[in-house]
Amino acid sequence: MISSHQLTAILLCLSCSGMPAFGWSPGLDVVAAADATVGSPVVPLSVDTTDRNDVVSFYHAVYVASEEAAAVMDWTGDVAAGDAGTTGEDFKAHVLRRVNWYRAMSGVPADIEFDEVLNAHSQAAALIMSSEGDLSHTPGATFGTDGWWTEEGEDGANHGNITLGRSGPDAVNGYMEETGSNNNVVGHRRWLLYPRVTKMGTGDIPVSGDYPYTSSGEHWDANCLYVYDPASFRSGIDQFVAWPPNGYVPEETVWARWSLHYSKSSGTTPYFGSATVTMTQVSDGTDVPLTIVHAYNGGDLYGDPAIVWEPDWSGFGGSPPLESEFEVTVSGISPGTSGASASYTYHVTVINPDSITDAVVPVGTTTPPETGATYGFTPVSGVGADGYEVGVAAKTVATWTEGAEESPEPEILDGTNAGYELRVNLSPAYGSAGNYAGSRVFHLTILSYSDMEDTFEIDRDIIPSATSVLEFYELFRWVTTTTRLGAEVSTDGGGSWTEVWGKNGNGATNSNGWVTSWTRREVSLAAYEGMPIRVRFRLSATGGAYTYTGNNFGVFVDEVSVSDGLELGSQIITALSGRASSFVLDDETAGAALEAGDEYVVRLRTVLGGKTFGFGDPLEVTVADLEPGFATWMNAHHFDVAPAGPLDDPDGDRIASLVEYALGTDPGAADSAVPGLSSEDGQLVYSIDPSTLGYEVGSVRYGAEVSSDMVDWTAVPDTGEGSVHRYALPMDRSSNFMRWAISADE
């Protein structure tokens, strides 16, 4: 009940000469900083590696963006003719992006530019290496069999990182990874991260033919990254440079060899020859065994002095555990940065950059009125998001079986690699049972050592009950023992997956060992009761899994279904800005008018660094037939979870809820604007037209008051017409104040 509540708010001095102004300025977007092409002004990249979300955003906006390089390589050369050619500007921009990503992550200046002359010398060096199929930093005029040596190429080889079998951004990864006993000094990594460098150059030759190269006209792919141009070096910088660096690091860029360098501007060069390294898991104090493979005092050949070691992860499952912090201390650095000896300590946490730890979950009423409701959520922490997406879908009864037939066409997402068909006719042969049902079944196989995972996903959002069962039929043919078929479930819309059933191959290579009949599988989904899930099938391998496309290779799946469950209908996705913290469920976001009794599932997902992550936990709502009034309005603004009365101020903006109800503002979002306030012909005017609010305000009574001392108040005449309330006073009246006066009975 609202009983004769007299509320006053929105106080303003009448002697002010102007209207208040409010606003904000958005920060720089890392995506924009990564969009520069070669030759455009360099925008130095930076990232806060202690902010997990910033690292994730930076990874997807910059590192992943450079994965598109191969599609725009646009190489114009001809190895057989001795023409080094050029690569496209967009391609070189991708290579530059990858270089500066590593430098920004390691904390050194990430403002490298590619120089046209250095690019040309690098391209000539890449031609020499590609045509010879061998590497040399001093090739000389007699190096190779094709005679494509040039002075420019010699210079590029002398002053660059060089590699065979990799090009573009992938070559940059190779320089950071440093595999092989000849690279235990991590010299390529140290030059790539050398703080004093300002200019580099890249040269790239694409692969031709198949390995090994024995036929005429075939050649290796190659890269030369020109890293040593002393004429363009900046002044010395005193700093430690680690890889992996301090803070959060994507697991894709953490390799067997860890290193710490020191760059000194002047004076005595630090010596790592007597240094020791310790690594400790912070959570439980467990030490990581390690082997120091190199300790070097520095010099032109390898850049800054450094120490290199290889952690032994066998006690941690074979690789650094994700989301676990490790403290790294290098001691006994002499003469050190200050004094006779020094140590350096930092912390590394390896992460999966395809996951975020902030759960973005809608908060609000589970019984919104037909007029709609406002819902809040807690934005992601740290750097913040590019944006958010609201997904709204109605519940329906699930009655479906997913087969591979042409008709009805299955609702699936094909995640297989190019080279074979997902839906095939399994004709009986060599003991095969043939198709399980109809004329087609789903087929998964592995055709490449570089792409050892294939999937297909059921394109449905399913809501299991306590008795729901995932049912399907499977048939294995020739797959190695290191190959596994898994049925997986995702609770975040495909962002991450959990295996609920799995089976390894038996390695049988002929009909004597092949499976000859289909097997029906039943997997309980009771653990996911009431949760929207997605289902997929994944064939993966850990090695030695190269198979073929025929009926006797890979695995087959058919007749997939989920019993006793519900399904979400077509989902309506609505984009929100990165600064949003609320949204409205209405006919627009739901895709249809809200009607009493309708059931919806409402979810949120985050867009970070250009990547759309999975949905957070759902909120299930049922549209209610509620009478108009203050209580219904408050319910629609998600305060049923934290009840608020007419005198309360849930959003802390000094405007009571009843006043916000009367003036049409949002009681769940702090609003610095003055509702209904304007300046007209030297007068301060309060005005409101309740008929435009979109809801009935019932017994609300509007008024305004003026005072010279903020103690005694006098009513201001209402000069509005029709449904409009209007209150005006001259702005030149000194030391006078005006305020809204809102009251209501119920």
C-alpha cells in the first residue's frame, strides 16, 4: 500500500545561469589499436597482463586476428625463376601484429614498424632459403643450387631470424618456441623481444608441393624476420624480459623453454652464469623440477644476456595446469642491477583464452508483466567487454530425432575439416553392417596430423529433465587406439564442452578386428536437469591417428535423440554496449508480444576482443498477468529480488522510487539527468506528460514547490494543459530553489 506519501526530489538553484551537463568518454579499444596496416602511423600496443580479461581480449583482438594471414598472402614471386616477389600489405600487417603482440605481452615497446628496405632484403633471404631447402645466416654466393644469391638476400640472412617450413605469423611463433637442441639459447626469441629495436622487416615464401621436396618446381615455405638494424635502435632500457611473462598467458604460447633476459642501457652487463631458478605452485607450495639449458652473459649474437630452463611438468599431468599461479625466482644474477648480486621474482598463470571467468547472469523478476521488465547484470571485471548479447527463447516440448538423411534435413552444425562428407551412405563392405537407418549416417574421420579433431553439433538448445537420456547409435571401423569418439555437453551455448560418454578405437586394420554391428548408447542427462544444454560428437586424437575417408575408416553415428526434455525455440539475440549493466525483456528482445503464461529462458553472453563467449547461467521466467500500479512497475524493474518501497532509492541516485515511477526514470540505474527539466525563455521549467510513460501512474499527484531558504516551501502553479503538468519560474530570482513534489494514495 502507498499511503499519502509526500516525496520531494530534484532540487535545483534558480540563480544558476546554465543547465547542468553530464557525460563520459569511452576508453581506447584494443581492436582499433591493432587495425593499423603497414605504412600507417604505428599505434603502440599495450596490455595489462595482470588483468585476465585484458589478456583474453588482447589475444583475440590481435593474436587471433593475425591467423587470417594465409588468405591474404598474395605472393607475386616464382622460386623456380629466381623471383623473390612480394607479399601483400595486409599479410605483412598480420606478421607485424603477431610480432607486436609478443612484445606487448612481454612488456617491451610494442611499436615495431616494418621498413620497406628491410622487407626487400628479408624477401630475398627467404628466396635463398626456400630454393635451397636449407638455412644459413651467411649463405654466400655459392650457397644453394639455384644461384638465387643476392647481396640483399645475404644482408637479410646476416641480420635476420630465418626458418624453413613456416612463414608469416606462424614463423614468428617458431622464433618464440625455439625447438631443437641448437636453439636452447633462444636467440631468435631474444632478438624478437629486444627492447631497443624499432624497425624490422619480413620476407615470406609460401609452400609449394608436398613434403618431402623431390619434384621439380617444389620448394619449402620460408621466412626471414630482419631483427638487427643498429642504426634504428632506441636508447637502452633497463628491464627484465621474461617468456612466459609475468601475469596471465594464453596456453597456446607457453612452450617447453622458459627464459628471462635482462636489457641494460649502460654499464656492466649482468651475468647469468651462476644464476639459479626456482618455480613454485602458489596454491600449495609445490616446487616444479626444472633443468637449466643455457645461461649466457650477452653479446651481439644472441641479444640480451639470458637464462633458459625447461620445467618438468610430469608431476602436473604433463603440462602447466591452467588457472594455477606459479612463482618464478631467478637468483644469483651478478653483478646484478644494483649491488653485488640480484634476484628477480615474477608470477605466471597459464590460461585458456577461449574461456572467461566472469559469469554474466541476468538478475530480475521471474514473473515479468506483459508490458515487459528490466533486468540487471554485473559487467565483466577489469578491462571491460566490447559488448554483451542477450539471448531470449521460448520453451517448447522436445520431440525430435536427428538422423543424417536428406529429408528431413538434420539440424546440425558441421565442424569437420575439408576433405570428406559428414553425411554418407555406409554401403555394406568387409563385414560392415551398412547404414543403421535410412540411406545416410554421420561420419567422422581424421585426415591431417595438423587438424586432429572433427565434430558435429546438434543445433538445438535442449532442457533435460531428471529422467532425460541422450540416445544414439555408433559404429567404429579402423581408428587407432589414440583416437577417441566423445559425446559432449555444453551448458554455455557452445563456449566449453564436457564429455559425458567416450570410447577409444581398437586399432584394428582389417575385417577380422573391425566392429561389424551398431551399438545403441544411452547416457543419463539428469545432472543437467533444467539447464539449457547443447550436444555434440567429437572425434579427436593424441597422435598416430591419420585415417581415410572410406567406409572402413573412422567412426559413424546415427539417430541422435534426447528423451523427456524440453527445447528452446528460435533464440532472439539482442546486442548491448560494453557499458551496459541492464536490459529490457519486452516484445523486441523476446521476438513477440509477451503474453501471460509464456515461458522464456533469458541468458547473457560476453563479447571480448571481438570473440563471442558462451552464455552464462539462464534465468527462466513466466509472463504474469499483473494489474497496473506501483508494485507491478517495481516488479518489472527487477526489485522482487530486493523489495523496495516508494521511499527507497535502490540505485542510489537520490531519487526515490515513487518519484522515478511518476517521472518515467529507471529505479535500477543511477541517473544523473534531471527528469522533466528544461530552460525556456529565461524560465526554469519542470514538465511531465504521464500519458507518454507507457504505463498508468494511478493515484500519483504531481506538483512543484519553491523556497528561498530550503526550509519553507510554497507550491508553484501548474500551467500545463490536458495531461501535461508544467511548472515555471524566472531563472533570475536569486537564492530561490525549486523541487518536484510527488505524492500518491493507494
